[in-house]
Amino acid sequence: MDKVVASAAEALADLPEGASLAVGGFGLSGVPNVLIAAVHAQGTGGLRVVSNNCGALDSGLAVLLAAGRIARVTGSYIGANKEFARQYLSGELEVELIPQGTLAERLRAGGCGIPAFYTPAGVGTLVADGGLPWRYDGAGGVALASPPKEVRSFDGVDHVLEHGIRTDFALVRAARGDRHGNLVFRRAARNFNPLAAMAGRITVAEVEELVEPGALDPDAIHVPGVFVQRVVALTPAQAADKRIEQRTVRG
């Protein structure tokens, strides 16, 4: 039952080339930076990443993106990540952009063993009809477009069929975790982390504070240990290393 691994490198030593990877975080909040750094140091490439966004300010997944280690991204937001946009438009990167709520539910459904579900989000758009550019040809044309999806009416309202997501690995960051893999997140850092943890066949969690089993209130646990296979305890310096994407001050 003790799922603690000595280091991030050891926890990800069996991550294969071309693996699919669900990654928690939103912007710079709740991003498993230590695990991402271990993937970068390992040199694994051709990764198929599922994450809300692909890092920012040269942090998070932006590290792997800049190194050319990511082949495909399933996400909701490109934002101000200029390298992400450049690789997408130049045809170097395949990107499946989907509604943010749909992404969340696809991850949750995959983790719950639900193969597919219907949602009204995207009906009447290219999300349902097909034709969204997944890969450009580098000359302004579309090399690969999304296929049309099944649309079905329920109570007179059209819904599009979306499939649950399961990945080979998942990387998440938690505020607290125990040796059994039970996780607790803090405020906004919770974001996509529980959903990513559920979707991974092998889920690795970096935790800011490692506690013994029984120390966490059972009613406060966000992700039960059944979804987590490996736990990496962060050093105090690693736990305190949190960047701010948009710093604002008020007089």
C-alpha cells in the first residue's frame, strides 16, 4: 500500500516514447512542474498530451513543448503561449481543441469507466460537424481536420457524442497526500488535477506535504488512493516554487 517513490525520475522511468499523458493544472496553478522536469530530463518524446493548456512563461508543459517532445495536444486553450501557436500553425504539432467543460467531462468519464456521453456543447459548430484544423500543412492549408461526430436528439434538444479519455500516464500536483495515494488539493490548484488523476492508467502525484495514512480527514479527500499508483514527496524548496502568470498590484 505504500506508493511513495524516492524521486520523480524513478517514478517516471518506465514512461515510453509516444505515451499519452494527462496533466493537471490551469495556467500556472497546480502544475506538476517537478514531474514535467523529470520527463524532460529523461528525454522521452512523441508525447500525446491531454491538458487544459500547454504551459505558460516557459513553465510547465511549455518546457516539453519548446524541446519538441510533444506530438499532439488535446486541450481547450492556447492563450499567450506563442510557441504553442507557432508549432500548431506551422504544422509541427497536432492540436485537438475542445470546449473546456467537455474536456473536463471526457477525463472524468474515462476515469469512471464511461466510454462516451452526449452533451449539447458544440452542437451546430465545427466541434460537431467536423472540419476543425487538427494539423496545418505549414502553408496555411489544413492537412488534417476533425471528423464529424454523432448528433442525437434528447427531449427535442440536439446533443453531440463525446468519448471518454484514458491515458497511459497522468501527472498531477497535490497540496497534501498520504502513502496510500489519497490526495487533497488547495483552492484553485484543484482545477483539472482530480480529473487527470482519474483518467491515467498509471497516475503519478507530486505532493507538497506527505503525511501518514490516517492523517487526512476522509471527508476532505479529493482523489482516493485507488486512482493513484505512485507518490513523490516534494522538498520544501520544490513545494514553495510557485510562479504567478499575471501579477497585479493594488494601492
